[in-house]
Amino acid sequence: MAQVFASKADLLPKAYIESLACVLDACEPMEAHQVEQVLRTELGAPHQAVFAEFDMVPIGSATIAQVHRAMTMNGIRVAVKVQNVSNQKLMRADLANMLTVSKFLDRLHILLPFDHTSILLEYIAQVYFCD
């Protein structure tokens, strides 16, 4: 959720946005074997069969995913976003807990300067978890 708020300068003061910025691309990356496993599952083949080159060291790693440099078989340089499977259980629990608190604040008529419950519901609907 911090990633959502870190990218919402229209909702939070600048100091909060700056403090949350580290979650956008400075999280601990997955290990190479985990990246290989996700790629194999999602692509239906080893990454070597799909990419001419694939850099296992990510250029950025966030809570949800990390991004890797790669080259397609026809020589096009691409960025590949690989979902971080290590954080799925934690993310599900965090989202459920935040939604509970958000709905509780709504029932108490504690108003924040943005519609936190709607944002959470939309975020939950948009997040895809592969199992």
C-alpha cells in the first residue's frame, strides 16, 4: 500500500511521499532461483528459450515486483517485470488489515482528505496474485 501512497502526491503531503519513495524500487530483491521459477511458470518455458539475454540482477525491486533488463530473440531490448512471490501472503494480510481499519474509520465518521476505502478496494481488485 505504501507504493500506492508514494505515487499519490495529490493525496499526501510532500514529506510523506518522499519518505515512502524507498518502497518504489529499493526493496530486497528475490533470489535468482525464485526469478527463474516465476519466469518458467509465467512463460511456460525457461527464460533462455524466450530471451536471448536476461539479466538476473534487477534494475529495481519493489514490494510487488522487480524489473530486469532483457533482450528478445529478435534483438529488442526490453524491461521484464517479475512478480515477487515471496511477498504474496504478507500483501494479502496487509490489504485485509488495512481494509478493516479503513472501514472502521468510515463507521466512526473519521474523514481523511481522500477516500481511503475506495482506493483500497480498487487496489485489491487490480492486484494479481499468481499462486
